[in-house]
Amino acid sequence: MAERSGRKVVVIGGGLAGLASAVWLAEAGDQVTLLERRGRLGGRTLGFPLDAVGGEMVDNGQHVIAGSYTYIFRYLDSVGTREFVRFPDQWGVRAPDGTAGSLGIRARDQLKVLAGKAPGISVRDAFKSIPAQAKLFAASRRPDDELDQITVDEWLDRVGMPPSVRRILWHPVTIGVLNELPHLASAHALASAIQTGSRNARKYRRRAMSIGWPTVDLHTLYLAGAEKVFAKHGVDVRLRAKATRIEVTGQHVREVTGGHVREVTGQHLREVTGQRVHGVRMADGELIEADAVVMAVPAWDVGGLLDDVPGAEPIVAATRELVPIPIMSVNLYLDRPIGTEHPWETLLDTDVHWVFDRTLMHGRRSEAGWLYALTTCASYDLIELRSPEVVERCMASLRSVYPEAREANVVHAHVVPWRRATFSSRPGTGTIRPGQRTEVEGLALAGDWTRNDWPTTMEGAAQSAARAVEVLRDVRPRSSGG
């Protein structure tokens, strides 16, 4: 166990950003209290037993992991589960028009595209894509603010990307990286991801040019190891614990006079300096005193947490500009296999973006049937439907692509709608999202919605946690005169 620093740190939020913050602070010797308003930890990294299929673990959404990630691997190393990520390098591509094959981001796969051997991409379009992709990568070396004023589709138009390469390669990449549709996503967000991925590819070489997935459920991957870390370091985990306000020392005082609120601090709130975190006020009135606080909640849950925090107005204003993205995940147990050739296959021109064959991925065997985890990002249409309608639409997508699925029957279906899964990285969001440092000593922000290299992703959440921990590095406990 690391030597205790004497600092009391509160982490608000039990999603991946909060989990990573708590793990790394605990490893550094801090006395950590982790608050989660729901009844379980995990956020979007959630696996749970499903009674209808004998308690088998299913996930609230399938995750893919890029080899060019850095902070996810740091987290998995900390919790001891990195061994559960596999990198088969390629994924399948299928469409109702008969397009079928495999793609990848390794050099050999890019050569396949240029040679006209990629599914659905002609030799002519492949050669036309060479200068277009060169322009994309050149602009991604140093993305400028102008790219944050246009969408990915507008960017692809500018560089002259052929329609087939756009549809089969860049549209799935955009949706996979940003969780948003190309006609809505910011070109700057995609360029930043390309920049970071390319930089890491030079650093990590072979691993960076791969995409993988977990061979276990998300609870085992993200939570089980974290819980061991928490037990080892004495982290105080509180579930169904609703934080309502972050309090700071020397905070302004308000009084009501004649029905109007009047500041009585003697100076404007923006001019208050030397403020420091005092603690976190809970819904039941308890004050948890702290030397430092990491606020790792989703953008739309910031609410009143920052009402008494000087200089927080731009942060709150930014959260009001962020539009949520719905993501629909559907776990389908079918009475027969549907003929997937890869554990992960991209579907084009259907309601489903990805099909994950959990039998191939996890080597599972279940009497409940063949399990396929389907994911639709930016599911603006599906999210408004009832679960039976969602299942019907998903099965129609499978039957349009897989001949073997046409006779398949649904044994059981579990629909997981996430109306606010993450934020939409639309034009303009790249310049308004706040960093992890605030004007108050001892208060840091974390979450995929804060400024990071991989917005809307698990990697972005983990990177923001690492930066938040770094922000708090020099904060001392009050007892030591900090």
C-alpha cells in the first residue's frame, strides 16, 4: 500500500473518468471517497447479470479499443486486466447490396484499399482517394480552428474523397471514433483523433495500428479490478450518494432583500481570488470535507454542483451548448448462428452500425442461444421506439445482410437505450470545452466532455482523469499548511 499523503480527496461520479481518477489517486496514497448517485459503478462501462438467460453477464454497450490509446491501457494495467484485450487487427464489412469483406488500419489493409481490393471500393476510386487522404492527414498534423466550423462530410467534400471510400471507410471510422454521424460531427474532432493516433503510431508502432476488443464482459474488464484496488487502498465507495454542491472556502455570501438577491462580498464574484475547495455538500445535508475534489460527472449532470464555485460560469455555459448523443445497444439471443466471419462486423446502410459476435469474441457457450451485441451510435431514430420495435428493426437489418439470419428467431432480447450516452462533437464544440483545471485550488474536472485528444470515447475519459490527477498533484492537505 502506498504511503498515505494525508490528503482527503472526493471524486464525484463513478463512470470511467471517476473510476480512473479514484484508482490513480488511491495509488498515490490519497484518502479517497468515491461518490456515485446511482446504485452501481461503471457508467458506460457496465456489465451485469441477466436473469432471463441464467445470470449470464451482458454489457450495456460493446466497446472497441484502438491500439493507439494510451490512458485506457494505463488504467487496465492499474486494475490488472490488460490481458483481456485482444487485437485481431481486422473487422468485417457487410451491406445489403452484397458488399462483404474485411478492413483494418494496418499498412497492409491500406494497401488493399489502394489496390482496389477492399470490399465495395473500385480501383478507380482507390486511386482517386490517394490525394484526398493525403490532404486529410496533412491537415490533421496541426488542426486549425477553421476545421471546427465544418462537419466531417464537408471536409471530405473539400478534399475530394470518392463516395465509395467515404461510405465504406471514412463514415464508419467517423462514427466509431466520434460516436456521431459524419454530417453532424466536427471535422476538427476527427482531425484531432487522427493527429493523436498518428503520433502514437510512431511511438508504439505495430500496436497503434490495430483495433481490438475485450474478451470478457465490461464488469470484469473495468470494474472488478478497480474494486480490488479500492479494497487494497481503503477507498470509501458510496453508492446512491447524491452530491449537490461543491463548497469552497471564503465563498461569497448572498442575502435576499426585498425579493432580490444581493451580493454582500464587497466585490464581484469574478474578482474573488485565492479560493480553495472546502468539501462536497450531499443531498441529505452532510458535508464531506476535502482537500481536493475531482468532478467526474457527465456534462448534463453538472447542474448546481458549481453554483458556489467562483469562475465556473464558462464551464456551466459550455455544458449547456453540448448536445447529447443517444446510443442504442441490443443484446440478441438467436436460435442459430447468422454467419459472421469476424467477431466484429460493420454494417453499412442499415439501422445497426456494428454486430459483435459474442461467441467468437468470448468463446462463450450458452443454452440461451447465440448472443449478438448490436450497437447503433447516434441512434436518433431508434431511441424513440419501444423495445419490441427496436428489436424488429435490428432483426430486419441482420436479415438484409446475413442470409442465415432470415430464418433466425429471437430467443431473448435485451435493449439498452442510452439517451445521453455522450456528447455530440459538433462544429464549435472543440473550442468551448473546458480543460481539467479550474480557478479554484483543489478542484479539477474529468470526463470525456472536457478537453482531451479523444472526445466522446473511453480513452478521452481516461485521459481527462490522468490530467485531473496531475492538476491536483501540488495540492497539500490543510494540516500541512497548504
